[in-house]
Amino acid sequence: MVRVCNRALTDFCHNHLGIQIHHGPQSHALETERVESSSGPARTHPCLADLKPTIVGPRVEHKDEFTCKGGVDAGRLVNLARKGLYSTAKEMGGNVLLEEKSVHPLSLYQRRDQFKVTIHYSATVARSCWPDAQRPVEIEAAKGIKGLMTVIDRHPEF
């Protein structure tokens, strides 16, 4: 109904008043491709797998939403999300992340050549005498889109 009214108004303005009305792109872009990748089941880094942590805390989750243009370097985005989670763990008194898991779906929006990537990263906070690996588990599993990535927007949620 709204489209019919918009079209009628556009035709009226053009035919009777000589005014051209150009409708901009629709606010909801068409999603044309969706790629989902994951690190698989929750895992601990091999360098920390055989060690007993001194204190084990709660499981925490971090969510980051990125809008990228030109390509998606999923490994870099997963690393940024992990760093956000690690800073939360440090605030909680932890110094390592155990049983890490990431899920990162990405969507390609045809009209603007933009990609929306949402990364869910979760881990168990712990304290150990060994340092943290400072690297996401199974980073090789991160699927991206070739091209030079430009991050246009980032929304971290804790």
C-alpha cells in the first residue's frame, strides 16, 4: 500500500508539477550471501591444556559486530574480539582463557558492497602460573572474503 501511494505521489509530482522525486535505496539492504564459520567445540590452547589452573572462574562471552567494506579478514576480527574478552577476564582477576570458542557469521550486502560480521567469543576465565597464549583457538577455521578490509563500524557488547 505504501509503495502504491509513493508511486502515485511521484507520478503526480512529475506529471502535474514537473518535479522529479528520486527514491533513495531502501533502508533494508538485500542479503545475498551468508557464510558461517566456527572454531568448533570449546578448546583450550595446547600450551595450557596439560596445566592445572590455580583458580577457575566463570564462563564469559563477548560479542562484537563489525561492518566492513572491500573484504573480510575474519582472523583479524576474531583476534580483536578475543582481545576484548581477555581484557574483561583481566578485570575479573584472570590471566588466561580456557575452553575458548568462537562463532562468526558474516553477511554480504549487495547494494553497498558491505559485510556485516558478528563474532561471539566465549571462554572460561582462569588464573594460572603460565601466561595466556594471546591467540584465538582454531584461527585457521575463520572464513573470510578476499579483498582489502576496511572496518567502517564496530559495536562491542559484553
